[in-house]
Amino acid sequence: MKKRKNAAAHLRPKIEKLLRESNQKSLALPQILSALDMQKHDKNILLDEMKLMQQEGLLIRTGSGRYGLPDRLGYLTGVLQGNRRGFAFLRPDLQDEDIFVSSGNLKDAAHGDRVVVRLDQKRGKRRREGTVMGILKRGKRRLVGTLRREGKKYYVTPDDQRFPGDVQVTLKNMKHIDSGDKVIVDVEEWVHGKMPSRGKVVEHIGAPGSIQTERLTFKHRFELPGKHPPQVLKEVQALPGEEEISQQVDEPGRKDLRDLKMVTIDDETARDFDDAVSIEPLDRGGFRLGVHIADVSHYVREGKPLDREALKRGTSIYLVDRVIHMLPPALSEHLCSLQAGRDRLAMSVIMELDAQGELTDAQFFPSLIKVTERLTYQQVEAYLADKKESKTFGEDAVPEMIDQMDLLADVLRRRRLERGTLDLDLPEAKIKVDDDGIPVSIEKRTMGRSESLIEEFMIYCNETVAEYLGEQELPCLYRVHAVPTEEKLLLLRETLTLMNVEAAKNIKVLKPKHLKGLLEQTRGEPTERLVRYLVLRSLPQARYSAANEGHYGLASGSYCHFTSPIRRYPDLVVHRILKQQVAGGGFSAERIKRLESRLPGIAVQSSERERAAVEAERASIEIKKAQYMEQKLGEVYTGIINGVANFGIFVELDNTVEGMIPISDLGDDYYFYNEKAAALVGERTRKTYRLGDMIDVQVVRANREEGKVTFAPVESE
């Protein structure tokens, strides 16, 4: 059976090559058998592999029973992003421009489903539209919502409003449940036409309002992973203990770097340490920079339960009040974590750079390291601001190391900006919570020199690894970012023009090359944050890909994620590939083929899990912000209008809290929406609320369950 499975896996590249190079857009099964020189008795092996390819969206079976590649047939595969108004957008796997799908063209597909969409050619339409042709994989069958009774019937209103309409439910075996309670519904039949979705309540979470109900509701809504399965924990328990780490110095290719001085620099609350940094000045000028990353691949072996669970999770999820780890804490916080003063296994990248930051040499190898000292961002920031703070370090060599790091980081940052990197660092919310998870303060947090220092080294290391694997013509999981589309840039220019942004006035046709200049020219202006946000919104999402498509935002021709294998699965994959090349004797043709067949699927899974994690993290932040603002009802703040719609005005405060002024609450006049001016205008008073304007607002409502804050305008004296 195993031999048959391996034979089928090797067929995939041949099938793709055949269908890609064929003069016909699709081929019948006998044609494929003949072209691949397969006999009739091999038919089932071929069909099994093609069925898997169909499930992954890599192959389309037409209505006439022929087979072709999606893009050659005018089809795209991807994940649907629903909208509360009933329509959706397809996020394609292999393209970066979203496809609009109207409610009538969704069939019975719903938010989160992996689908095949046919592109529709419609004259006069600027945006691309499509029709769902098939569902490859349901995104969700279980939804969290609020139960309500209507006569003798029960309905559940989903918390996630991207699932339009209520679900009619049955309450079999459910006792002590009341209208208004939070429940989980298993959807058995999705909405189709005028018929509502149908399902059954499978779990009663509880009455709204309690901390326990809120936590369980959030967990189920975002399908957050729970505890690691028993077979995974069993595998972790069987791993070699900490006392055996030093013995791994005899492993082929592993170098003993325990005498090399290196530090970790992280937030003071960090518990998992992926990366350590060493630096030495070169006699001829320049630097020897060492980036040492936890060798997670030594413990997480490909195909084992621990590896399968890591791929399923894809990433760690960082909520405001807790972390949901990709790997069990025994690994993420202990065995793999680069704790100061302890022997640890690492993958080291030693880079020699000249004084201008040009790479002159790079070495890659597994290592045995011992971090000299654990530093915090706050500690390093204080030292860089006042060199007298050096007394806070335990090692005499540390201050000189930080000086060298600061010097090199500045060189690398200037190089990146000169080549065209977009400077899009936006302030983030720093939310402090008490022991019960209740927010006690929210502040705007900007990246300091200490964080920027580490970021520069990690970016440089990621590029160096990606370029090396590319030069070796080895498979790799790249981090890619496409150029923004003409449609998005046209919309951005229109918005900036309406805001009277001087930097955009003389640009008739906004091109990708103009974005860097826009960001530079608006630096220091009151609208700087809003312009950065609008530019960011016009860019496609970065994603993972088995093909090197470059990274527009970083202006990098070759980029991957390598520096965080404790919390990101793609980094672990890249580690394995690099380690096998430099210390494992290289790759066989069979291993290359296996990687080429698996990496596209891993890229899609990793990108999907990343988006799901980001969605949960953002929701966690918005919920805590709303919970914090519940304590500030009636207070007045100054904010900036960062969005205007026909139903209201969005305002962001200096502490990053965003709220809305509903148009129905503007009682001093009748306001109409002027789309061309991106403004709400009073019919009688001509009072105008425009994008980018500063405004005083009062907090009137806050809903932690929905993560929403409502403001009212305050007249300035």
C-alpha cells in the first residue's frame, strides 16, 4: 500500500507538466494514461492522485469528464471571505487580487469555505467577478451564536456576521437552555435561495455576561486549538531531556559555539526565545553577524504526530491575555527556547558584511550554543538613550555588542529604504490586563530602536537563507508579497486626493513606485498614521508560496521565514531543507520530488492558518478595547476620522481605540453621504465630516461582546 501511495505522489509533477504544456486546455483520462506511458491497470493509481489534486484545488474535472489546470480553464481556487450583506470575496491561492462573488453566485457556499470559482467576463466592470462552481472543503460547520425563540421555532443568530441570516435549529437533548443564551450550532444545510440554513444545537455555552461564557464563546467562534492531543504529548515525553543536549555536539555537521558571546533581546514578558544574536567587528572593517535560531527540526520530525499537529495549527496565536502555542510548552518554553546560560541546539547563520552592509560571506550549520545574557527591549532602549545604563548588564562585553548592533542595524535599515522598502510601521495598542483578564490601560506603542535592531537582523537573515536555497536550486517555502493592483492604487489616489494630501495632488496615475514617496512626504503630518493605514489597505496580503514571486513591501527579490520555528510552521520547513543541504548530505531526486509535491499544500495551509490567527488576535484586541472603554462612558477624547460611510463615521483615538458615530445619532441635521468627497454633509447647516479631519467625541456605548465602541460628536468651545 505504501509503495502504491509513493508511486501516486510521484505522478503529481508529471500530471501538472502534461496539462500545462498540452495544446489542449483539458485532456480525457485515456489521453493522460497514454501520455504518461501508463497501462490500463494503473488507472486507479492515477485516479487516486488526481482526486487528491481536485480536493486541493490543483486540478479541475469538467462537466464532460476531462481534466485541466484551474488557471488554464479560467478557474481560481481559494477561500471565501463573507460579508454581512450577503456577498463575498474569493482570496485566490495563486493570485493576489480578490474576486467579487455576488450573493446570487455563491450557490450554497459560505464564509471560510475553500472553493473553485469561475471568472466571469463582464463588460464595463472594473473589478473582477466570479461564480462558485464547487466547494472543495467546508470552512466551518459549527457556529457560535445567540439562541432566540420565534413562536414554536428556534433560531441562532451567528456572532460572526459574515454568515448571513439566522440558522433554524432543533434543541434535541438540550435542557435548561433559555432564549438569549450562547450556544454552538452544527449547520447541516446552508442557506440556499430563500430557505434559511438549518442545524441543531450541539452545545450550551451559557448565559451571556460571565467571564467563562465570554472565553468559551471566543474559543469556539475562532475555532482555537485546545490542549495538544495525547499522542503528541506522548511523543514530547519520549524526547531526549535537557541533560542530553550537550551530547549532540558530536552530531554530524554540528559546531560547538558555546564560547561565542551572544544575547537574546525580547519583550520583558516573553517566555519563548527563538533567536539569539552575536556580533564582532572585522579587522578589515565591517561586521561578522551571527543569527542563531532554535533548532526545532531536531525535535519535531517530519510526519510524526507532533509535526502533523504543528502543521494543523500552523502558527502560535497571541491573544491579549494568553498564548495558544503551536508546539507544546515543554518545547516552546523550555527545550527549544534559547534560555540564557543553558546549552541549546540551534541553526546558525554566520554572515560577514562590509561597512556598507553588503554580504561578503555566509555560512550555515547546526550548532550547540549557550546564550550569554537575556536582554529586554526596555533594557536595551534605556541603554541606547543613555549609555550610563550599561551598569544594568551582567556581562562587561554586552554594551560594546549593543553599540555594534545599533551601528549595523542603522546601515541595514538605510539600505532597505534606499532600495524601495515601504516604511509601514504603524503604532500598535499596548493593552495591560489584571489577573482576571480585565484591561486596566491602553497605550499607543511604537517600535523603538531596540526592536528595530532585531527586526533588521532577522530580515537580513531571512533574505540570506532564501537567496542561498535559490542559488542551490532547492525547493523552498517563500514568503511572497505581490505588487498592488491598478484598481487598488486608483482607489487609493482618489481617497488621498479627497483628503487634500499634498503629496498625491501632482500624481495623475498612482504607480507602485510612488508609494514610498507618499509615505516619506507625509511623515510627521497629522494624517501620517491614516495615510500609512490607507496605503497598507491597498496592498495585497503577504502569503507563503512554493514559488519565488518576490516581496514587494520589502523590495526583496527573495525572501522566506526562517527565524521563528517555535511559533511558525513555514520556518520549521525551511530549517529542515537548509539543514539537510548543509549537514545531511544533500538531496536525492526522490526527496526533491516529494518536496515539490508537498510544499504548495503546506503554503496554502500555512497562509490560511496565519489569516485565522490574525483574525482571532485582532478580535481579541478589539474586545479588550471595548471592555476598557466600558469604564470610560461619558468621557471626551480627540480623534481623527479614518473612515466615512453612508451609515456613519469611524474615529480613531490617540490610544488606537476605534469607534463609530452612527449617522442616526447625528441629530442636529439631516446628513447625506457624498461619496466623491468621502464625507457626510449636513443638508441645512452644510456641516461636513470628512476623512482625515480631527474631531472631539464622547464615549456613549461600548459592547465588549462585539468589540465595538460608539461615539457622539462634541462641539468644540
